[in-house]
Amino acid sequence: MILKDIGEFGFIRKITRGCLIRPRNILKAIGDDAAAFTTPPDEITLVTTDLLVEQVHFLRSATSGFNLGYKSLAVNLSDIAAMGGTAKEAFVSIGIPADCPLDYLEDLYNGMKTLAAEFDVNILGGDTTGSKTDLIINVTVTGSAPEKEILYRDGARPGDVIFSTGFLGDSRAGLHLILNGIEADSEALKALLSAHILPKPYLREGRFLARQNGIHSAIDVSDGLSSDLGHILRENKVGACLYSEEIPLSENLREFCVRLNFDPVKYALSGGEDYTLLCTVSRDNADRIAADYLKTFHRQLYLIGEITDSGKMEMVWPNGEIRDIIPSGWNHFGTEKVRDRI
């Protein structure tokens, strides 16, 4: 069955069930000309949006509808996490080609609803239209945070330490498996594949960090460690020195790199779509925050480097050599090979 068999409004009726996760503060959900909801008077509203285009960001033939829907929402939730916010409402607009099966579309919304339910996010509407050739998905998410508990990219200072909330490079490895037709024939490779197709938004971790004294800046790793850290450096006109031995690398990535003869540290530097959070923290508060993070989440907050006044991004290698890092990663209008979100 395809969309024309039930029409736009039949499709809307099909996908509406399960979209309202958190009814409080919602005056009108799907079914009117606009959604209506109230916002806390003492909080700042956050809004983010992300557009995914078939053959640019994903290959429909290589991903399930569920995984695509899950990831389409996850990338937006990660932006809210990077600012220390609580995600609230989502709006999904979709351009649908005539050859897209209805089952695939329902599966796509099931993926979004599954992740939305985990984080108490409502799907309150959007728009549905036809597309000549490719599937197009645009998700907008609103969130909120107390005014004094929002994380921004600006604020990093020389002497700050740099933390990462998780492993780096795993998602890039999962994408490599897909694009090169490599079978995930071990638990390690299956985990890397999952890291790419079902990324974790660090929303709870971002809220924790936003409440801490001494957090000066933050960003999520969507385009790659070196690229996203570079945004913070340019914003604040500072430099950074990373420690190669402290870059958080999973055992799964190490196994992958041994098998394919890659340097795992260099691989992690230019990997994207890990959606971990990077934050810069005053050195006086770093130990306390790391200890509280471990106690709260039972996972390590990884200290990977420090902010400097050099204006450069550098890496200290095990032999003591210091080398410049040239930021690399995803660039939507650059010359890099098109990335697929699969």
C-alpha cells in the first residue's frame, strides 16, 4: 500500500496515535491549524531544526523506516542536550515520493515515537506533502531551560579542561561498515553499527552539566571532534591542546581499527554523528563535576584536553611530540564525500 491509497488525512489519522506523550501544558495537539501549548514563565525557550534529504543524508534502500525515524528525532534532541535543555515538543514535516510504501512511513513514525516516549517529548504536528523523487524529512524540536542554566558555545577560557561525555569515532566506523558493504560479523561491529543508526541523545547528561558551577561552554559532536571543538575555539578566540592517550575510544572501535588498519585516534578526530557532548570546565571545578557525573550516571566523564591561548588546535602524542590538528569532519557544502545518515 502507498500513500495515495489512503490520502494525506488518512495518513495523518494513522500516525497520530502515540504522538502525545506528555499531555500537561498541551492545549491542542495534532488536528487543528496549529498546535497550542503553554511554556513555563521562568524558563527560556529553545528551538532547533534539522533537514534530512534522501541521497544526501541517508539512503532509503539501506535503512529501515524505524531507524531513520529514530535518528531524525535524535539529532534534534542532541541539539537541545548541547544547550542543557529539556526537550518538549516536536514537529515533523515530510515530503513523500510516490514509491515510498505506507508501511515504511508508519515504521518511520514508530521510530520517532519510541525515542520521543523515552524522553517525554510530544509530536504535535508538522506538514505532509508530495515529493517528485526523494524522501525529505524536517524535524523541529522545542525545549526549555532556566535562564541561568543554559549552555552556550561561547564562554571557554584558557585554563579550562575539556570533557567528553562518551566515546568518539564509533558512529563513523558504523557508517564505514555500511558504505563499504562490510558485514557486522562480530559483537564489536554490531555495536558500531548501532552507534551510527541509533545514536544516543545525551539529554539527561546535558541537564546535569547545565546545573553545575564552572561549566563555561558546550557543544554536541555532530560533525566530528576536531570540527565541533573548532567551533568553540573560533567563537571564543582561543586554542586547545588535546591528549592523544585520553581520547575516549571504545574497545569496539579499537577492534575495528586493528582489523582495517586505521589509527583510532586520528579516526576519532574526524568522525561525526557521535552526538556526545563536549564541554569546557574551570579546572577548579573539574574534579568535583567528574566525580558527581560518575556517581549520577555510573559512567566516566572523559577529560581529553585543555583550552589554551595559542589560537591553535594541537595534539600531544605519547612521545611528547605536539602536532597541529587541522579540523576535519562533515561540511554540507564542502568537497567531502556525501555522508549518509543510515
